[in-house]
Amino acid sequence: MIKVGIIGATGYAGGELVRLLLGHPDAEIVWYGSRSYVNQKYASIYQNMFRLVDETCMDDNMEELADQADVIFTATPQGLCASLVNEGILSRAKVIDLSADFRLKDVKIYEAWYGMTHKAPQFIDEAVYGLCEINREKVRGARLIANPGCYPTCSTLSIYPLVKEGLIDPATIIIDAKSGTSGAGRGAKTDNLYCEVNENIKAYGVATHRHTPEIEEQLGLAAGKPVVLNFTPHLVPMNRGILITAYASLTKAVSYEEVKEVYDRYYNKEYFVRVLEKDVCPQTKWVEGSNFVDVNFKLDPRTNRVIMMGAMDNLVKGAAGQAVQNMNLAFGLDEAEGLRLAPMFP
């Protein structure tokens, strides 16, 4: 059994980690970490865990946790993991960080976009960006894994094949994204109150959202050159889900069959990426509660553009599910272990 410790177990992503790992046949949670609820019963915070979890919440002492766990998930705000991790911890336990601390390879870009000094830049080069469908071999055996952000996961998987194959001009990419309110976390914020969100949709982080450089970096690696793009997220009144609609100019005339062949070549063997049939647009309801990403595209010959679409659950494939997927790879397990969840409907 893999002994698992979770720091930030009472946030939405942490709670989803608990839900998934309770059903994982090869994992046992030994530490429910939460700075806000130390010594409180975990099930008193998440009542859905009544009679499923009897443990109380621990603190965020990663040094002590590293002696008890084989892997530590840090489902915490930016900056905390970097401030806690060190060589001694990494020599004893693997760390899968769900924050952005180790996603970006340029520390200056991280500090500029996140507005804080990076506390552990010595580990940036070692950290593996845990987008399994692209970095699978690097994830195997890694001891520090940067779990991708929710928007970057959906955006990158939807766009990556066409960038990699040179079928679109990356300088023309525009991404319109929409997310449910759980993407903002469980903390109390005025903007997330029911009366603020219900019957409303709004753009936020326009031209400044912190996931922008992460998407640019990953698509830049695919393109073999720097990529600069427009990314605009929107908040929609639902609990879960991300939908992205991306636009880019084609570099040559292509048929539907040619583009479909590219997507199929990249994703036919990927359990968690589902390329939909022609003219079927992804919907968040079709992936809710699952680790699947549904992708598709539509050619627009009139404008010489392609519209690329993707949908996924931001708390599963966008956070906890992908983290478990990374754990499975890092420990040599079947990548889908504990994650073969059919989407919930309705």
C-alpha cells in the first residue's frame, strides 16, 4: 500500500483527493493536513465523509509527514509547498504539488505573475510537469511533480496536437475559457457568494490570469519556440466544470479527415482523453465527476481558422484526479487505477 499524506485536505481539491483515494485499492491516507482545522474531525468539516473517515486533521508539518508517507500531496495556495520542501523531504517521500510553485521553469516569470519570491528555485529544474499524456515517461519515478493547473490542462490537451504538428500558427491562438465556482477554492470571498454568482457570468483576470504563462510555456514547448496568446477566463454559476473554446489560424488548407487523424494519432491510446465524433461539441455535464477530458474541433474555411474545444471537471482531471494519475505513474501502477469513474449524469 502507498501511504499518502495530504496537506490542504480541507480545500476543494484536497477533499476531492480524499474522495478518490478512499476508493484507490493501492493507497492509504495516513495524514489529513489542514492548517485551519487542526485537531478537528475531518468528517465534521466534510459531513459527506461521516463514517468513512474517522481521523482528525493534522497540521502542515511536512518534515514529520515525510517519515510517515510515501507520497505527499500539497493542495495548498501558491508559495506554501516551495517554503516547506527540501532535499531531506524529497529523499524520503515523493511530493505532488497541486499549486503553481513548480510548474513554470523560469523563476522570473513565476515571480512576476504570482507576485512573490520563489522559496525553492533549486528544485524547479528537477520538477516534472505532470501532464501525463505529454510527459508520461518523465513522471515515472519522479520525486517532485508539478500538477498542472485546471485551465492549462484543458487548454493544452485541446490545442497541443495541432501546435505540435504545425497545423496552426501559435501566434494567433485565442482561448476563451469558462469555469465553475469551485475553481476559486473554498475560502470565503464576496465574488463567490451565491447572490454574486447566481444568474450571472463574467470575465475575470482579463489579460492577467496566472495560468496564461503556464499555457504559453507548454504550447511553446510543443511549437519549439516562444508562444504568446490571449487567454480570457469566465466564471459561470455551476459547481464544477471547465469549457474552453480556442481559435487559431491554419497554416495550410486541411480537411476534417486530416485534422481528425492528428487528434486520433495523439489520443487514441489515451484512456482519459476522448476525441468526440464529428460536429459533437464537448459539454461539462458529460465529464462531471470523472477524470476524462472531451475534445473536438471545427474547421472554419471562411476565416481559415480552426475552433478547438475541450471540457473536463476542474476538480478531477483539473486537480485531484490528475494528481492521482501522476501518483500511479510515479509508483509504477496502472495509470487509471482508482480513476475509472463514469461521469455523473444528470
